[in-house]
Amino acid sequence: MAYLAPIHRPSSVRHALKLKLLDPDEECLVLAKANRIEIWTAAPEGNRLEMRHSKAIFGTVSMLAKIRPMGAKTDHLLIGTIRFQYFTVFWDPESQQLETSQQFSDGSEKHMRESQSRDLCMVDPTGRYLVLELFEGVLNLIKILKPRKGRGDYLDKAEQIRITELKVRASTFLYTETKQPKIAFLYEEEEGKCLRLSTYRLVDDKMQSASFDPRKDRENDIGELCPGASHLIPVPKGEGSQKRYIVRNERVVKAQLGGVIVVGETKMTYLDDESKAVVEFAMEEAAIFVAWERYDDLRYLLADLYHNLHMLTIRVDGADVMGIDVRKLGQVTKANVMVNMGDGVFYIGSHECDSMIVRIDPESEAMEPVQYMDNVAPILDFAVMDMGNREGGAAQANEYSSGQARLVTASGAFEGGSLRSVRSGVGLGDVGVLADLEDIREVFALQSNEECPSDDALIVSLPTETRIFTFDPEGNIEEVDSFRGLALDHHTLLAMNLANDLILQVTDTGAALLGRGPAFVAAQWLPPEGHLITAASANEGHVLLSTNGLTLVSLDVQQGLEEVAVQTLSNNDQIACIHVPGQIPGIGIAGFWKSGSISILDLTNLEVIQSEELRRKNDASIPRAIALTQVLPEAISGPSLFVAMEDGIVLTFNVDKSDYSLSGRKSVVLGTQQARFHVLLRDDGLFNVFATCEHPSLIYGSEGRIVYSAVTAQDAVCVCSFDSQAFPESIVVATSNQLKISQIDTERRTHVSTLPMGETIRRIAYSPAERLFGIGGIKRRLFKGEEIVTCSFSLVEDVKLGGIGEPYVLGQEYGAELIECVIRADLPIKHGDFLPAERFIVGTSLIYEENESLQENDVRGRIMVFAVDSNKTPHLVGQMLLKGACRKLAVLNGQIIAALTKTVVIFDYEETTEKFAEFTKLATYRTSTCPIDLAVEKTDKGNIIAVADLMKSLSLLEYTPGSGGLQGQLTEVARHQQAFWATAVANIEENLYLETDQDGNLIVLRRNPEGVTLTDRKRLEVISEMNLGEMVNKIQTIDVEPTPNAMVNPKAFLATTEGSIYLFSLIAPSAQDLLMRLQTRMAQTIITLGGLDFNTYRSFKNTERETTEPFRFVDGELIERFLDLDEEVQKEICKGLGPSVEDVRNLVEELKRH
């Protein structure tokens, strides 16, 4: 049984829309990214946007549209999915959530051919009609009605209208002054040989839907358009001096505003649909336009395929259209959709590059980038660079979504191509190193006086001394010998600023309140003779101390450190840890060694308010650190109590401020040793908790729940907040040998570092020995209107992702050549030390039309083997010319497996010198259509090669080496019998294979070599299947040792065309029933936008077969939503499930971290 968890959410922007969704007076931007809807609003500073709200739905978004129901104060959003489900949503200001207004579906997709272009939704300019263009020759007309009393429905039942225009490239509503909307179609005729534009009225004089009869209802029908035309731009009617007028009996009919522009590659055509006049404009330079957006009534932005942004301007004389001008503004990202945000600011959403926001000056039309938004889509290939610190026992950590895995992706295409280092976690960026110090115990930030606006002193506590560093506003740092009377000859346990310009210092020999001088010591408390202070914690009201680990002492700060209570432990118990919360006066918390419990104490008398036993079953762990702070907003939760146990577990409790009772216990494993807590203030008044341990983590609140996320600082010992003028909103990090100033994120993010390549990185392979990547790139450029494509193989170092050495350029020997695949392997050599050497193997396809020699010898591809020299430059060792393009490569026992156009071939590789190698064909196998991917499984019983076919799914081949002069054989031993348009395959376990297809389906296939009959042994059985909704481009297997009690065992990463990254795991047999029942209960309980059904969303679907629900597959994204639910809903889900709510919370937390 399989488990799939998201690592990186989709980042490709397919649809974008501007509307007044949140507020009647404020416009926002709505983005659709695969199955997520994001709402972005203007940030307080500048023209930047920030995400206000994000929501996942049970469907992949295919369209967005803006609707304003009659009487509504805000716009509604229409959302459509690829399964022909549609619904409208609105923003509820009370719940601050999107709510569903109306929903409907179209069940005719099984009987109709889908439209040539993507699904399209159009709303006429009056807002009365909605048209869905989903199938060839069919329009779905929906009237937008006035909502009835008692019912919120405002969309009428869809009416299907047949049209004769089948292959429609583009369509749009036109501006009209009548109540009968006009619609225009740009369509192909005679199999694309002729392109025409036609217009109709949507309804007749009786306001009934028109018949769209081309002989009676077609008002305009013009041809001689640019064959490459792809877009229609409706032009509004003129206002004022540009208002349309009619001149009767005019000899020459003039084109006026209010028509439509046909956007072509070589010419623009303007049609005035009322006068039927046409204006043409021939472009000076051809361009392939991919998106457009309105600038104003007479100017429109056009984005082309080569990242250029153009301004189209309509030249007018009053209301008459005199011509069209198109001029280039500059380079932007490759646009998929553009949105005018107002005031010259435009959002450009991209599928292949980073999305961006640009500002265009209305006078000079100068363009200025304002903001970039990371997009790693489409991921063509990727490599797993490391799996975090997994030496020794650390391999048991088994974490995947907390930042322990770093992936390097080949993202984007052509000019937007790049390498992306993707890592999920809390980023910690070093600003500078203060000093090289060892054995730092604590660090504290102080303000030298009340007038100081920020921190300007840093206290560094060492085992036998304390050192002071001061900071001036310019950032100059100085170590001083004295500061406000602090004792520097002792280990400092605590230092903090208090009211009235006082500083509290606690050392192992005493506590002191220090004033401004000259006497400095305003109050002092000393422990009894023979006692040392072993722990201390304080707030503005009290100081709680532990002396000799046996006695608790409470001091009143307001009374000059007056001793208000003392308590000595009995029964041989000892104090393990203490904590005084900074925001809750009058209480302290102590943890105890012997009992393994904690007690909340009244600091005025040290009496116990609440006590909690922490140990469960035979556990003997001890609490070693405590933090009580407000992590979640007070409106939804009280303070949270964190207790770090000696065995690496962190316990979490909800605290009731009325009686300090504890509830909602959860446990999370951070490592094998105790963590230390450091409370950090956030900008919003809440707090984060930094836990330093083997795997440092930041504990923070997000979307109403507590999140644990790995921090990219594996060697941190202790930290503190540090907000100085020169280093605002920073933290000080002490490691085992350094003291650093760093910047930390407030919550987990996907950290993406980018190396722009300016070319398509089609394939990537990682060499751990050389510590570099081998990449195959495809670069294109325009030269005098001609597109020139070149390919190369180059190397990139693995830390900064910087290019090294000289690339090996292809196409010089045999003409045009494309890189198809790149792998890294250890190959046998017969020179030097005769040990296997690391090599990069590249497969290519040759474009041989212009090369007579290649045509004569039927050469269509080659295999090249590269070594890396001392200058980190690839050099060719050997090559093999092939009679087919080399689509995929793999290595089995030092022999090279090549998937050619219709054949799988095994070659023996013999490298005799550093510059020569020989290939010998050993065996071949003819595939059904075209092999797409390869996976090799080495077993004791044989060597199995999995071949994913373009149309015929998966075949397993067994290689039998030749003997006695006979050639080796590739024999098919098993096959998946169903049609399946494969995209990738991987061997995830012995006799288990994961395969994906172009429809976004995932299937797990099992081979049964011990089957009773031959049919059983030769048939691959589907044991798990689901629909992801995104096409997977690459599967990369991983080998991670799970913990003995782990519920899931990670097996592979998956990367998609939409920029998503998922982790595929196999579920332990003991957890299968529980997770399946939990998924079923959650799918029944959770109501998502549109009321979409989870089982339908994740059910298998392709052109041959469709199911009603996923089969033996658990969706980790759904399971993780359990943590976002109210406690009452959690209890409802857990009824009859078996485990308690606390156990399920802990289970899901653990799954989310792994």
C-alpha cells in the first residue's frame, strides 16, 4: 500500500484573474496553481504583492472567471476543474474564508471531443451571460440571474448550443450597445489551410439563444488572416470625442472603435463588426504572441514566445481607426497570463519561468521589474544531492518534509531555463562571524540604557567567564572589559533588561540588579554558604532559582530581589529544569528528575498549581528544558507549553490561562538527545521557539496549528534574538566554535536558490565523488528571424551551482544534435589502476536530413561517454553511433543499456585508454511502440530491466548473458496488459514498480515470479493506483533506512510539470488499515470548496478506464489536514477509529515530519 506526501507545492501559474473578491473597494489577484487557489493583495510597501489566503481543492483548476451577481457587494469567483466540475465562491468576512455559493457539473464529456484549445470561460461585458467552451462545436450558455429569495443560486441551467466552427483557436465577447451580446470566433477551416473570423449574436430579438446558423445568423465572416493568428482582442466603444457615430450614405466605409483585433504573427487585422470595415497592419518583424492584456482602451500589451513584451497601439482619428502600431518594450519572463493591476503595474504569470510584476511608465512606457515570484516548473529532471546529516545513527531520522533532503532540479525552458536547489525548511542566513569562541554556554542581548532604541550589547557566557561585545549604529563591534557592573569572572546563567533601567544578572554565585552607576549594584541576593545556583529563569516580576539542584528559591524583582519563598525537595528528588514565562506573571514551572514530572508553581509561595506526569508506560525519561509562550494567536488558542525530554522527545500541551490546566498532549521526536529551547519574538507579537539539538528546529504557529520545521543550522548550540540598528531583526547563533549573527525566517519555506542558465536543462546527473553535476542543455537564439538551436554537455559545482570548466558543444561533427539523456555511472576500465571509474554517459538524437553520410548509414543517434579532467572540464572518452535516437540510458553490471526509438539494446563497454573505448552489442529487444524510461533491478535470481513504453505500459525484461559463442538474450518475463501512456518508471522494491502516465495517474505494479500458472507469472498486477492531477516527468528512487516503528518507508521522489515535488512511500503493514480508515473518515468529514468529492478527485482516469476511488493509496496532503481541524471535528473523525485524538495528532505530526 502506498503513501504520497507533498514536499513542494505547485508553482506554475496557469490562470490568473483580478477582481474585488475580499472587499468592495479593494481589488486582489487570484492565481490558480494545479489544485490550489491563491489570493494575493498589495503589500503596504511599494507595488509588491503578498499572499493573503491559500486554499486547496479536490480538483485541478482548468478555468477562472469573475462574476458579479445582482445585488452583491463583492465579486464572486467561478472555478472549473479538469473533470468538468464547476462552482462559484465568495469571501465571508466573518470567517475570513472562501465559501461555496453554487455548484454544477457537465456530464457530457464522455460523448464529445474536447476543444482544440484549453477549456475557456467567458463572461459578456454586461455580466448577464456566461459561456463555457469545452468541446468541439459546442457552447454551454449559462444565464446569470438575479438571486431568488431563500436561494443563493444565480446561475441558470446550462444550455448546449451547436456551432459549425469546430477547430476554434480563440473566441471572445465583443463590446456592444444593445442587450444582445456578440461573440467572435477565430477558427480553422479545411484542416488548418484557411483561418477565418466569424461573429454572431448570442441571443435573438426575443432574448432566446441563437441557433448559430452560419447562413442566417453569422454577421461577419472574413478570411485572408495571418495563418499564425492565435488571439482575439475586443476593443471597447469610444467615449467623448472617440464615441462612435454613423454617417449615412458614406461612399467609403470606415472602421470605428468597438471591433476586434486578430493578433497574428506577421500582421494585425482589425474588424469593425458593425460597419464590416477591415484595417490591416503588417509587422516589421514576425513574432509568435502567447498572451495579451489591456493597458487602456487604445493600448494593449502583447507577450511573445521569446520573452519580449510589446505595446500594441490603435491609431485613431476621433472614433475612426486609422491603423495599428506594435513596438517592443523589453524583455520579461515567458508569459502564460497577464493581469493589469492598475497604475501601470502588471502581473505576468508564467509556466516556464519565474512569475513577475513590472511597472510601465504611462508617459515614456519604460519598464521596471518590481517583484519576482519563484517558479520551478516545469521540472524536466532532478537529482537528489544529499539527505541531510545521516552519519551513523542519524540515518534513523527518516525525515523528508522538514528540510533534510536537498533536490537540484532542471527547471524552466529555453531563455527561462535554470538549475534550482530546492530545500524545505527554515532558512538561516549568516550575516557575519563575530568571534571564534569554543564552549559557549549561553548568549544574551541587552540594551545599555533605556534611551537606546535597540539592542547594542551581547553577553557571551563561557564555563568560567563572561565576555561582552558592544555594537554602534554603524555596525562597528568592540569587545569591552566592563559593562554596567556585570560580573565577568563567572559563568552567567541569565542576563536581561528590566524596567527602571535595571539589568538582572544571575551567575552561579548570586543574583544582582544593576543600575547605571557609579555603584551599579542596586540589589543583590546570595545563596547560602555551600550552595551554587545551577539554573535560573525570570520575568519582570520574579526570579526563580535552583540551588545545588535541590532547592527552589523565588525572588521578588519589584522588592529588590527579596526572597519570598524557598522550597527544598524531599524523597531524594532533584530539580531537572526551571522556567518563568515572560508573558504570564506570577507563575513558574519546574521539572523533576526522579518523578519525571513538571509542576506549575505560584511564585509568591512556590505552592503547586498544577502538576503533570510526563512518563508513559515504562518510559524513564526526564524533562530537561521547558518553554511556555504564546505561539498561536490568542483568538484561537491559549499559551503552549513545550517540554524537552532527555531522550529527544518534545511534548506539547495547551494551557488554560484560567486555572493553568494542561490538555492536548502531543509528542514529537527531534532526535536522540535533549533539546534546548530559546524563545524568539515575532513581528506580530507572537513567539517562535528555537530548539537546538541534533536536528535544530523552529517551532512556530501557522494556519492555526503548531509546526515543527528543520533549520538549516546543524551545529547551533544556543541562540538569542538580536535587534540592533546595524543588524535589525537578527539572531545570534553560537556554534561549537563560532559566534555568528544570522537572519532567520519566521516559518518554514521552500528555499529555492537559482542558477539561471538561459537554456533548457533537459537532463541532470549528480556525481558525489567529483561533487558536481553533469547537465545536458538546449539553447536557442534568433538570428535574422531564424531560430538556431545548439546543445551542449557541461559541468556545474554542487554548492553554489556555478558553472565550471568548458562545455562540450554538440553538433560540430554530425550536424544538428539534441541531448536526450544524461546519467552518471561507474564503468570498468582497462588502464591505470583498473578500478571502476566514474563517467557521465550521454544519449543523443541526430537530425540527419541535411547530412547525406548519416542518411546513407542510417545513423540517428549516439552514445557518448565523458570523463572529467583535472580542470573540471568534460572530455570525450568513447562514442557509439546508433540507428535510432537514444531516449534513455541505464547501467547493469558495468554494461550500458540504451532505449532507442523502437529497441532496447545492451552494450558491453571496454575502455582501454583515457581517450578510447569500444562498444559491443550484446542483446536487443523490440518494444511495442517507443520506450520512454528504464529502471534496473538487480536480484539474486536475475537481472531485470523495466521498460516503460509510450502506449503499452510496462514490460519486464531479463538479461541472459551469451555463452559458447552465442549472443546474449533479452527476454520478456512479465507485462502490464492495459494501455497506459507512460512518462516514468522506477523500481521501488523487489518485484514492485511505480509507473506514471500523461494523465497524471500513478500505479504500483507487482510481479509474482512464484505464481502458480504461467499467466500469473507473466502478468504485472496493479496493487495501488490514484490520480495525482499533474503529469510526472521524473521519479528518483532513494534509499533511507526507516526506524523500526516507522509507519511509512520513503522510496522515491516525484517531480511534475507543474513544479510539484512529492515523496512516495510504502506503508508498513501494521499501519495500513489505520491510515486507510483515517483517510476515509476525513474524506467524509472535510467539506472543501465546491463540495468536490475526494474519491472522484483521486480516482484513476485515462481514455481507456475510469474508477470511482483511489485503490490502496493514501493521500498525505489530506491526512496532514487533520492538524488544521478544530478539536471537536478531530474527535468526530476519531470516533470508532481506535487511537485517541492525541495519538492521531502525534501520528500525523510524525508523518508530516518524515
